[in-house]
Amino acid sequence: MPQASFRSLHYISCLACTVAFGCGGAAQAQAQAPKPTAPAAGADSTKATASADAKEQPASAAASRPKELPPEAPPDAVVTRSVADRVFSPRIAYMVNYPNSGVKDLADHKCSVKFPEPGNAKAACMDKERDKFTADVLVFEKSDEGTWLTIYKRSGNALAQMSKSRLGLGEDTPQRLVVKIESEKGWRPLFAGKKEFSVNLHDEYSVELDDPQYGRLVYDARIGLID
């Protein structure tokens, strides 16, 4: 049988020893390597507490700050101008707000009785009733000759004078002006036969009259309607 030479066997033995000692050395080195130590439980607890304190600090600081008080609401405006100051202002005329006045309600009731169903007939009736109302524009004036109220009927852009009354002024407050009829020309369509009535403030830009025939009438201020 074939036999290996001594030199070959010696070489193989040395190689085997080298491999064996090398592997053993690596295993021993790995076994002797120091293991990493876990952080102490107390350190983690300290860090967590510090982190929680850091998060809570802004909230605590915000809570400790004095709260800002809301701004105080401005007091309600006090109306100081009297009704006479308003209606006798230069270049101011008052035009009837027909849709928001009692005279329109009266016309609607009257036409609804005649024409229960809406349609052309009822619309024509409403137009006819609107045309019957002749106190479209009121103009209050003060001059060297006296104090006046002139009432106009409006047809498109044309104004027809219905009456001109000389006035005496009574009670005058921010809410109410009492006027007295001293003399007049023409036929006065409002407060017929009355020698005294009130002009009441409706809002900042409107006045109202409580007429016995037409009910509540709202008049809105217009600048330059009569020059």
C-alpha cells in the first residue's frame, strides 16, 4: 500500500496544530472580552425625571404668568342731537319708505279683499293705491321768515307741492319733536285736521310719523333731493 513520507506527515501535523491552537486562541479571546455593562436603573430614572420636568416647565411658567384681562367694551353711544337738529339740517329732505310703512299694508289688505288671488289685477290695484298716497317727500326749513314744513308728491323725478305749513316748535328731545300748525297753504295730506303732531326718531337716518289714517310712516333722509 502506498505510504506518505515523514516530511509530509510532519507538515500535516504542524498544520493541524496551528489550526487547532489558532481556533482555540480566538475562542479564548472571545471568552475573555469584557461584556458591556447595562446602565444602572437609577440613572434611567433620573434622566426620565429630568425630561419630564423639562416638558412641564413651560406649562408651569405659563400658568404662573398673570392672565391678560379682556379689553373693556366701549360704552354705548349717547344720542345728543335732537330731532329738530336732524330734520332742519340744510339740504336734507325725507322721502317715504313705502314698503316699510303702514300705508302699504293698508293697500295690500284692500286689494286682497278685491282680488284674493295674486295676478295682474291685484298688481294694478296696488299701483293705483300707491298713486293715491301723496305725502312722498317732507322738507323741514328754517328761515328768517319762520319755520316750515312742505309736503310733496313725487312722480318720477318731478315733485308737486301739496302743502306748505308754518310751524311752531314744542317739545324737542333726541327722540321726539312736537310741531304745531300755525298756518298753511294747500291741502295737507298728513294729520288732516290736526293742529299738532309728533315727529319721532326711527333710527340714525330716518324719522317716523304715526298718522291716524295711514298708520306708521317711515321717512328716510336724502341729501340734495330738494335744492
